[in-house]
Amino acid sequence: MDLENGKCWNTSKKDSWKTILLLAYQSLGVVYGDLSISPLYVFKSTFAEDIQHSETNEEIFGALSFVFWTLTLVPLFKYVFVVLRADDNGEGGTFALYSLICRHAQVSLLPNRQLSDEALSTYKMEQPPERNSSRLKMLLEKHKTLHTALLILVLLGTCMVIGDGLLTPAISVFSAVSGLELYMSKEQHEYAVIPITCFILVCLFALQHYGTHRVGFFFAPIVLAWLLCISSLGLYNIIIWNRHVYRALSPYYMFKFLKKTRISGWMSLGGILLCITGSEAMFADLGHFSYAAIQMAFTFLVYPALILAYMGQAAYLSHHHHHTSHTISFYDSVPEIVRWPVLVLAILASVVGSQAIISGTFSIINQSQSLGCFPRVKVVHTSDKIHGQIYIPEINWMLMILCIAVTIGFRDTKHMGNASGLAVMTVMLVTTCLTSLVIILCWHKPPIIAIVFLIFFGSVELLYFSASLTKFREGAWLPILLALILMTIMLVWHYATIKKYEYDLHNKVSLEWLLALGPSLGISRVPGIGLVFTDLTSGIPANFSRFVTNLPAFHRIIVFVCVKSVPVPYVPVAERYLVGRVGPAAHRSYRCIVRYGYRDVHQDVDSFESELVDKLADFIRYDLYQRHGSNLCTEDDTARSSESSSNRLTVIGTVGFFWPPAYEIEESVQPASVSVSFPTVESVIDVIEMEPVSGAERRVRFAIDDGSESDARNDVDLQEELKDLYVAQQAGTAFILGHSHVQAKQGSSLLKKLAINYGYNFLRKNCRGPDVSLKVPPVSLLEVGMVYVV
């Protein structure tokens, strides 16, 4: 794994066949666990109540035809050949599509955006937009309501993924354990299946804190064995019972099915759509594998195995008309001599499939949290080697309780299938809509291509979605209720977060106020480093002024730290830290902006503290060289000299600092931002954030004196500043955080008062504090009480 770039694979464009095959094998256990166990319950859910299996076999052949074409159109054509290509630096999922759109159009609602974020290597942009995409881009950027609508669409997809994480373990394990009905009476079955299912679910969730990597080594062999098992059973049933079942793959049987069953057949589509549950995992888990590996595994193994399994079940049922709607089961088509091994293998496969969706739920909640759309929760990284394997204790136990409640409450595959089907189709519809925007905005294709994509796949998914909605009373209400609750929580948290940021922005303190603090006002500087955490990327936060007002002293070294998220999956370590001064060098005040992507692993406090000091030391050396060793000459020196030093931020990398040799270069500087990099200085890139300036581009000339290297190394100021930094580090570090209470201002609407005064403050009090999410040791924590009136 490439830890620096956050990838679980590091292959060239032309991957070797050996590498692709290995990744394809590994993807079986992570990506296809959920999709591969769908034969356990698809036909049982389809024939649960709405339609009956008749002597003519038109119903069973029609259902098989629907399953075949649904598997072909959605997972194969839509995902494998189109959606998987809409990756964000190799990452997939709902947030990957959203971040791509936000980078190509200014529609993001994230605060504290900077021009320097666009200089990130992972913030790559495709070719310049064409006229058609520019029109759509201007339309999206112009209307703020469209920004909010896009965010709501993304959050809806996120909520339904979480709902799927709740429903999939229940229906998978319950369907697998239901095989016991063949070995016991109906009364025994009712009292045995539910407790056994609940016991397996408790064990599954109780083992989550160990991490996937400890048991993941068994996952791929189990899924591979399961796929070989169901395909072999399918072939056996085709040969034994009906060798002409392949004729049912014709689309003609779909029309014949709907013509005979009419509205009841349309309603039964809610069971057929379960054959594609887990397809979204192919895109969501793209970052752990490669496009070629996932494509190969599905096309050449998973897809044929599933088709054979469904054909085999249909062939068996076509010669067993005595089965009623309540006895159609996957295990009916399994020869009695191998039923017990198949039952055990099915249970193991259902656990693997459940594990994949649970891990995906943890991942998407962590992404929502990093983008300010979910209350803070504790994230535990369960593997030092495999990126992205996380465990969230609060979410894990909530999922377990809800999962058991669903199992006990529904008690049958039909209701669970209805609920799961609606959640799956909603996620797919959201993906289709977002991919259509990506086709125009990011790929710069003609709008007609996006419209055709949206209409074709959207109509197929809307057909299944409408069938699922008809089952509202039979279980489909659950994901809708869950989505409403989660959407309310996420929107309230996001709204309050934005309002808090706006309050901080309007109440920040001027640099002159900070520089005026001193002994004349009774303010003293104490030994140590003070890390003042804020969401602001410029200016002095109000919580620091409140801190100094109540405690007239602050540390010898003050660092204003902003930990922010950028709409990219990963920020390379060499580009993570933006460091600058706040005021003159003698004041010993700095600003540090730490940038993370939505899939990045946040560092623990020990490594962060020591690494921050190293970055500050590198910045001090570089800044002194810039001030004493170079001459910056422009056509408007007067304007440049009046520019505040706090507007200059420098990217500090991971390579050690080296003094550059003498040279002269000339380059054009764009008015909006300046980005200057020295070829021989690998660890630093100077970035200046400033307002757009009217007029032509300015010519900048760098002239470096030959003797500047020796002068800078012997500079007394450098030694003193570095000494102050390391002495302060030895004295200790204090973490200064705001302890906020938010309330709606007078005259606010009733809805806003309910959201802020009750909703947000309730969530804030009952979720993890910022000190926990930032991993601040309690002994070093200083909290400043702040009241935000928004």
C-alpha cells in the first residue's frame, strides 16, 4: 500500500496480468459479498404475495428474464462501463462524484475555501470546459438553491447507504439461516431462526473493533467458494430439470410476464430488484482496488455465476409447480446430500456480505463528518497498513441494536426485502443523477450524452423505485423514516456549522489588536507553545481574544491552527501544511493550515505536535532566506510592501530544507494568486493569497545574491527564532479550543430556533467534542467558552 497517497494499490497504467488477477481475487471478499448472496432471497421475495407460480411457468420465466436484464443493464453496463470511470483520483462513491462536481463548478457549501487548494496535485482538472458545459456550470453557480439541492441529493444517497448498512446484514443472515426450515417443523423454525440470526448479528458487530484486516484473509476464499457453489448448483439444475431455460433470457418474456400479471407483476418488481443489491459497492470500494480488477472480477466470474444460479433456480421451479409462495426457497433447489455444507457456506457468505456493507457505512459516515455534515464521532483506525479500514464504536452499536430490532420486528424476508430494495434504488438514482452532471461538467461531453444516460438508466431505476414505493406499508417505510431522521440531523449540523463559521468570520480580531498586546496592557508571555484551533484561514479568531481577556497571558509561541477539509479524496503529505507568519517575526506568531481530504487518516496528537514544530522550523529557515537572501522586484513595489505578512502562506513538504543556489528566473504571475516554486527546493512552495487585482499580469524577477547562503546560515535572527521554538516545545504545548454554545438571534423563525437552540445544541452535547476528534490530551487542553448568536 502507498500510505503517502492513501492508496491500497500502487500500479502503473499498464498493470501486469498477475497484479490485476491478484486484485480481482482480493476484491471478491470486499466488493462482491453482498451482491453474491442475493440468490438466497430474490425469488422468495418476488413470489412472496403479489404473484403465484402457475403451471405455465410464465411467471418464473418472466422473473428470470427481469433478473437477467437487470443484472446486465445496471451492474454491467451502467457501473462497470460508465460509472467506474467517474473516479476521483482512483476513489469512488457518492462523495467522489460530489467532489468532482464541486471542483469543476463553484457549488460547494464548504466554508474556508482557498485559492491555494486548487494547486493541490490531487485537485486535478480535466481539459477546459466547452460552451455547453459552461452554460450548465454558470446556471449551477448562479443559483444558491441549486447548491443546496445538490447537497441534499448527496446527503439523501448517503442516508440510504447507511440504511442499507442496517438492512443488508439482517436480510442476508436471516435468509441464510432460514435454510433450517427444511430440517424442523414450522413451530420449531419460528422459535429457532430469529434467536440464531440475532446471535450471529451480535457476534458480527462485536468483532468489528478487531478490524477487517484480521479476518479479511478468509473473505475472498469464502466468496469464491460460494460463487463456485451456486454456479455449480445452477448448472446441475439446468441439466437435470430444464435445459431450455435459457430461452427465458429473451426480453419477450418480460412483456409476457407483465401482460399476464399486470399490476401485481409490477408490484413484484420490488423483489426482483434485490438481485442488484451490492452493485454500488463496486464503485464505493474502487479506491481499494483498480478499475481493471473490479471489471475483470465482475465480468468473468461474478456475473456468469449469478446468471447460472438464477437460471438453475428457475429450471428447478419450472418442474415443481406444487411450491406455494411461502415455500419457494433457495434451498429447495439444493440436492439434499449437500444441503448442510451449502447452508454453512451460505451463512459464512452472508456474514462476509454484511461485513462489507458495515465497513462501507463506517467509511461514508467518516466522509460526512470530515465535510461538516455529520456530528463528531470517534473514529478508530483498525489497521496501520491498510488505509481506510476504520471502526466507529457509536455507529457500530446503534447499527447492531437497529439490525436486531428489524430482524425481530419484521420476521420475514418479504418486509426486509421491501425496505432494502427501496434504499438500494434510491442510492442508484442519486448515482445516476450525479454521473450525468459529471459527464457534462467534468468529462465535457455533449449534453445529449448525459441526457440519454439519465433517461435510459433513470427510467429503469424509476420503474423499480415506483414498485418499491407501493410496498410502503410492508416494510418500505423504514428506510424513508431512517432517511428523514438522518437527513434532519445532517442538515441541522451542516447549517449550524456554516453559521458558526460566518459568525467567526464577522467577529475576527484585527492584526493590530494582536500586535498591541504587551506588558503595557498587563499582558505577559509565558513559556510554551499555544495552539489556537480555529476554522478561519485568515485573521485572529474571537475565541483567542476572549482567552486573553479572561487570562491576561499567552504563550511565547502562538500558532493559529486551522484543520480543514478539501474536496479531494487525499492530500499528499508533502502538500498538507500551509505555514505563514501572523505579524512580524519578533512576535513569534504563526498560522498553520492543515489540509485533509475526505478519505484521509487524521494524525494522532503526538505525531501532529512534533511534525508541526518541524514544519515551523523549516518555514522559519525558508522565510528568513526569502527576506534576507532574495530581492523581489515588481512593477508595483509600493502595493506589495503594504501587503500584510499574514497573507503569505508557504507549503512545507516532507523533504529536508536545502538552501537554493544562485539563479535568476522570470515568470508571469496571475492576478488572482501567486504560486512560486524553486526547482531545487523540494520541500517548500511559496503561495500568496490575495484579492484579485485589476490590470495586466505582472512580471516578477527573483535575484539571489551569491553570498546569501552563508549569510543566512550564520544569521543571528534565525538561530534566535529556532532556539525560541525548541525551548517553547520543551516547556510544553497547550491546545486552546472554543467550547461553543449556539443560539438563534432574536426575531429568527420558529424553524431556525428549533434547529439551532434545540436540535444542534442537543447533538453537540451528545456527540464527541472537538478535543476528541482532534485527539487532544485532556492534560494539555484549554477550553474557551463562546456564545454564538447566529
